[in-house]
Amino acid sequence: MSSIDEALSDELENWRQAGLLRTLRTLDHTSGTRATIGTRELLNFSSNDYLGLARHPELQEAATRALQQHGVGSTASRLVSGTTLPHKELESAIAAWKGTPAALTFSSGHAAAMGTLAAILTPDDIVILDKRSHACCIDGARLSNARLRVFPHNDLNRLESLLKWSDAQQGKRRPRVLVVTESVFSMDGDRAPLNELVALKERYGAWLLLDEAHATGLFGASRSGLAAAHQLTDRIEIHLGTLSKSLGCSGGYIAGSQTLIDFLVNRARSFIYSTAPPPSIAAAAAKAVEIVQSDEGRLRCEQTWANAHRLDRWLAGHPLASSPTPPPTTQKQVPQSGAREPASAIFTWITGSESATLSAAEHLLEHGILCPAIRHPSVPRGAARLRLTVTAGHSPADMTQLEAALESSIKGSLQDPSHHA
Ligand SMILES: *Cc1c(COP(=O)(O)O)cnc(C)c1O
């Protein structure tokens, strides 16, 4: 065995024994909400294609046209010679849609977060993150070498203590203080208390980076996110989003002031030292931004919410006995005329132990549902879960099949004492 394999294989074995080993699963065939693995026909309840745009013919057409016009690769970084018309059109479209003066696209949302945080913050600065922030924001904050503080999930009292502490810090210059959170949290599907959070950071003169990866496409009059839905766009300094979820493409973006964008063009290393995303993807994403704002986008969004309401009601009637923590359906929600409201299109069944989640996922797979187990380090140890996402593409029959599979999975887990470990 080579020395590198020797050094690494022990760790792999440890992860396997702890139920934490991850492997890639290849889908032999996909078509919207359907996927085939081997001979198994599955319904996909794990994609982030909330509006079902990833296979939209108009996106494919826009990509094909740009592919023929500009070729496959963009051949250079954006600052050298990789900026084409589709890139510029996409950035103008994002800025207009988000309601900000400017926008900049990156090869992924992950790259956008890393590049932006590391560019804006220096070791003299302070970054304060919600405990459940996405890995890309945590990594970007670390990379910046700014002083990093974390507040418990959505705990504004603790955030205020940290802002007070920040206010008292002295340095060569007044430190920049940046708060980082998500509008819809990726692994829990709950929301940040945005109105209160924005008022709080303003009281202390701090800035906010808001990650709208899972809110884009689902909130606001033109479906640009939760900030717009709350009319907070102008009071948030940095809007982070991805083209890879509701927009059905690939890539990430930052929206904000022209000065912010000019600064990132000069300083964001993940933007500067990386080949420009393919023009075909930029063209498809621009088409997606157009469709999201149209009547069709509204109808797709309504369909997603109809499915979210249905699953939310179903879960409310089926308390998941094996959940050590309440399922998300009992989390803080925005009540509307007394009716319950799902917080997002993300639902979780927190089984706790890694093994319980793995067998629940396997059970669902046997019943034709693709919904992989989410485990540490994506979520804390002991909070392993099934994460279900509904999209505009799921039909009423699909939802019925999901409910039947969940029902039988819950029964199975109640009968198997190992799940309570
Ligand atoms: C998916 C995701 C990202 C990263 O976006 P990519 O375009 O997939 O790199 C960032 N933040 C959150 C909350 C996400 O869920």
C-alpha cells in the first residue's frame, strides 16, 4: 500500500464504522423529478430545482444558441478575455431583478461566498455568523482571517451581545463588522427573523451578508428572495445567491452597490483567478431570471408552495415518533389567517442517529423515493436527518407516493428498536 493510502485508509474505515462514510451515487437516467438507478425508477425528493427550470426547453434553447455562438469553454478568466455578452446580460438581469445597482457572477455560489468574504474582511475586522450558516460562508470567514464569532441559530440576543463587544474593539482603524446569515436555512428549512436582524445590525453600524440560496425563486413579488419580500433590499449590503437551485443552472452571484462590485472585480480571488463560467450557462441563467419573473414563474412558484403546504399538513398529522427534536413543521412560522404555513420548500425528519437515518433513507429508496441521508459534517453529530424538498414538478400522484412511503417508513422505524439508539 502506498504511504498516502496508508495514511488515509484508517480514517475512511473510522467513518465507515461510525455510519459517516459517504459515497457517490450515479443516476443512470434523470428526467425532471424522476431518476433511474440501475433498474430502479425513483421519484426525486432531494433536488434543489424548486421551480423545475433545470430542464426547461427555453433554458436549453438559450444555452444551445450561446454554445453555437461562443463555443464550449470561455477560454480565459473574466478580467483577461473571458467576459462575453451573455455574462454582461446575465449580470444586468440579476441586478434589475434583485433591485440592486449591480451584480457579479462567479463559477459557483460557494466561490462567490469565499471570494467575497475574504476580499472584504481583513484580520483587523470582525465577522459574526449564525451557527447554522452554510460551509461556504464559514470557510470564507476563516479564509479572511478576520476575528470570527458565532451566535446560536437565530438568537438575536446573543447576536446583540456580540455586536456590543465588536463596538468596543479598537484597532488601527474602526473594524469592519459583518454579520452573515441565510434567509432560508439550507438544512433546516426555517427562516431568519429578517426585519429584526436588519434593524439590529443597523443599530450597531454593522453590515449584513444575506445568503438567499434557498429563498430565491420562492419569495417576493418577482420571486427574488426574502429580502425583497420584506422590502429590505436597500438595507442589506451584500446579497448572495446561486444560479444552481431555483434558477436551474450553475454559478453564483453577489448583488449590491456598484462600488461593492468594482471592489470584488479587483479583489475577489475566486473571481479573478478562475476561468469565466461557460457563456452557454450564463445565457441559460439569464433566461431563467426572465422566466422566474414572468407569469409562468409565478405559476411554478405557486405549484411549489402548493406541494409544500400539502407535505406540511401531512407531516403535522404524523408526528414522527423517532424525532428527538420537533420536526420543522412545529418550528416558528409566519401564521396567515390562523392557518399553518410551511417556512420553505425544505422539510426534515430528524432521526438523530446516523444508522436510523441511513435505514430510513434505504426504506424510502425501496419505496421508490430518492432522499439521501444527511449526516455530519453537513449537520451536527446526532442530528442526522432526511431532508425532503418539494418542487413545482411534483404532481399530486408523486406527493401521494411520497406520503405512502413516509407512512410505511415511520411504521418501520417504530418497530425497529435500533432506531431509538
Ligand atoms: C448551495 C448553497 C450555496 C452554494 O451554492 P453553489 O452554487 O451550489 O455553490 C451557498 N449557500 C447555501 C445556503 C447553499 O445551500
